[in-house]
Amino acid sequence: MMYQTYDFYSRSAEMMSGFIAMSQKLISHPGNPFSDTLLGKGIKAGLDSAYHQTKVYKKLPFDIKATCIEGKEVKVTEEVIVSKPFCNLINFKCDTDVQQPKVLLIAPLSGHHATLLKDTVKSLVTDHDIYITDWLDAKNIPLSDGVFGFEDYISYLIDFMNELGENTHMLAVCQPTVQALAATAIMAKENNPATPKSLTLMAGPIDTSINPNEINAYANSKDLNWFENNVIMTVPERFAGAGRKVYPGFIQLSSFMSMNIDSHINKHSDYIGDVFHGRDEKSASHRTFYDEYLAVLDLNADYFLETIDRVFINQDLANGKMTYQGELIDLKALTNTPLHTIEGEKDDICSLGQTQAAQTLCSNIPKELKLHEVFEGVGHYGTFSGSGFRENIAPSISQFINKHNG
């Protein structure tokens, strides 16, 4: 019933948002003599705030049209290479004859759309042939397409790697580092020629028993029955996925925001001040971030519950207990896959050491094929976006991939 109530509120707010947008245009019109008065500026700032409080945030496009390769601007075209019920594999195809390393970029399936990695793609597409997992919103997936669980995620990654073929590097951001490591081990054990050429894991929960944070404590404070009874809901009738059991994106977003509520309130307060004083560049930057951050998707219930159980409660992979299709996943099968782990010093979602754990778990990979880096002053989102990522982390990723591309 909560989902239906939220959906009713959301639709009502969207109608109100349209009315507020019209009022904004009226008060901001150049012909309005009150537009630049103190009262007018105050009304504009208030309306702007109200608009964004009632706006329904939808998935944004990647909107990557061009990049620079070897000093030349080239066109970038999005192409869906593989289409599956729960995910599309997208290639950012560059109009160039320059041969670049293929990279499968695995986006998180944890509430946000893959476009949250827009900055990641923009930074890496200059030097790499980038493919990304574009996970679909479960509320829009018909029940006839079946369910999607934790092992299905691993299967998708293996299928994508087989599609891309040999000499493809794998890069996973946050939540899918576990599935990426598992898929790589499975393929290595089978001597699959499409096993990742190298594996880069960024800010992910490989072992959440290390330096447990607020998220880890929350996951461990409840049992699966509690999660199933309190956060799993049924998609309302008006969506294509009506009747599907999901973990709604709006609940995940509430959880994320509650962790740093003071920061979000302060940012919004500063934003209103920027609108009032006409600081267009700062207010535009705020809108760009939150237009993406507030756009969320629903997760299939099976996938969410299994992730909570296998990653956050029991740490199956770290404890050598994770299975795939009935067989234990053996990380010791990894013997010659270069491994790069990246963490942010100030990450409050994946604590220091949780990603680095992969280095110890993959004990049969030679030391010379391993690299672990901690970037000072970097929070969770800073590991894959922002100036710090563009200037420091992205070049390090490229250097590692190029080193092991031969």
C-alpha cells in the first residue's frame, strides 16, 4: 500500500510542479518590473525550491556526443549491443580508426541509473572502447520476463564478456565489485578465453566485515524476514511491471539521504542563496548533480534480498562460501588476471579495506600483477566522478589497463 500511496503523491506533486514552473516563467520574465527587486528575487528562489521539491526526477541521457582522441575531436554514438530483459549493454562507439582497449564498465544496480557514471564514461572514453551495463527499472519490466536474482547478475556479466570476446578489461564500480570478482573467477576456472584481461574494482563491498560502517550495521541489525516484510513492495497497476515485487528506488534514496541529511540540507540552503543572488554557475552545478542523484530505479526483490544476505550479512565471497549454480566460487582460480583495487579515504558507503580485501582473497595472483590505491580526501562518489576522479583516478585506471593490455 505504501508504494501506491507514494505513486499517488508523486503524480499529484508532478501536476503541482507544472504549475510552479509556469509561475517561475512569469516572475522571471524580462518584462516583469518586479523580477529584479528583492521581493522578486525572493519569490524566484522560493518557487525554484518548491519546483525541485515537487519535481519527478526521471532517468537522464548519457548525452556524450564527442570526445578527443589523439588531439582530434571525434563523434561518439551510443549503440545497444545486447538487450536483455533486465539490462542493456551499451557501447560508446567513437568515430576513429585508433585501436583502443575494450572495457566493460559495470554500473551499480543499487537504486541509481547507470547514468550516475556519466563522468566515468566521459573520462575513460577518450582512451578506451567503453561498454556499460545499463540496468533497467524493475517497475517497467513485465512479470512475463521472469525474476532477476544475485546469480542472474553474475550470468549477465559472463554473457557480456563472452559477447565482447578476448582482450576485454572489466571495471566495476561499488556494489557490482562482488559479482565482477565472482564472474572473473568462474571464467578463469573454466579457462574461458573471454576471461577479463584485467580487473579493476572501485569502492566495493568485497568484505563488509572490515571497518563496518552505518550501512553495514543497518544490514546486520535485521534479518531477511524484516527486509521482506518492511521494504519489499508491489509495483502499482499503471506500470508495465505491475505486480512485480521490488525494492523501490524511493526507499533506497531515502536511506542514502538520511545518512548525510545535514549535508543535503546545507547544500539546498546554499542553492537557494545562489538562485537569489543570481550565481548561475553554482546553481546550475547543484541542479546537475541532484537531477541525477534524485533519479532512481526499482530493484527486483529477489536480487535485493539475496544481495543483503550474501554480501552484507554473511560476506559469502570473503568467507569462501559463495556459490554459483550450485558450485563454490574459487577465487584461487585467478592466477594471471591483473587486479587493481581503488578506495576513497573518506568513503562512508564502502569503508577503507572492504575493497582491498580482494587483494588478499586472490592469493594466487602474483604480486607484480596487483595494485591497490587509496585516494586521499575522496568520498564514495568522488571515486568515480568529479575533478578528483578526472585528474587522478581516471589516469591511474588508464595506466593500469594499458600496462596489461599487451
